[in-house]
Amino acid sequence: MELEWKEAMATGVKEIDEAHKVLIIWINRLSVEMRSNNGRQEIINGLDFLEKYAALHFSHEENCMLQLQCPSFRANKNAHAEFLEFFARMRKNIEVNGPTVKAVLEIKSVMGDWLKNHIMKIDMGLAKCVKQNNMPAVVVEEETE
């Protein structure tokens, strides 16, 4: 079963919600590629995109929470780090062993469940902060280095 975006997942930050939709689309796409037994390089390319996109998204989301002083900031940051560690392990596994049935099922299950549960639990802390600050459809500016 594919992951599906639901309005109940909305955080109130347009860019974050759009990024979550993109992550869902790419996790579903990766799952299809792996089940279709597409070539290892095609799957690794999908993993590369997901890893880079997730890292950028996580950074932006953490910045939003920090700026809004969300109490769930630390839990969010820790959850993101755990996800990226899992992702790195799975990517290495696929590079070495190829897209095995076990890897396909684990990626679909863990990534899908993690994203859905993460959005519905931890990211809802961002939604609360947005509401508490009376900020409709927030657009949080990125810090420049």
C-alpha cells in the first residue's frame, strides 16, 4: 500500500507540508522501483535523491522549529538524525547486496511508517507553535551563512 498525504498531516508551514508531500511521492516511487526489480543504479539514484532531499528538508524544518521556539525541537532533531542513520545503513546494504526482497520491505515499512508517524506526532509540535503564534500559512525564512 502506498503512503498517502492527508490534511491531518499539515503543520501550517506551507514549505514543510510541500516537502512532506515530495518525500511521500519519492518513498512510493522508490518502493515501486525496488519491487519492479529495476537496476541497482536506478535505485541508488532514487536513494541519493531521497537522502539529500530529506537532509535539506530536516534542516529547514529544524530551523522553523528553532525560530518558533517549539518545545519539540530536540525530539525532532534527534528523530531526524536517527532516520538519516537508518537511511545510510540501508543505502550501504543495497550498494553491497543489491535491492533484496528484505531490503525492499524494510525500506518501505520503516521509511513509510517513520515518515507518517513522525509527521503525525513530532511535526505536529510545529503545527501547535504556528497556531500559538497566530501565524497562518507560515513562510519561515532560512538563515543565510
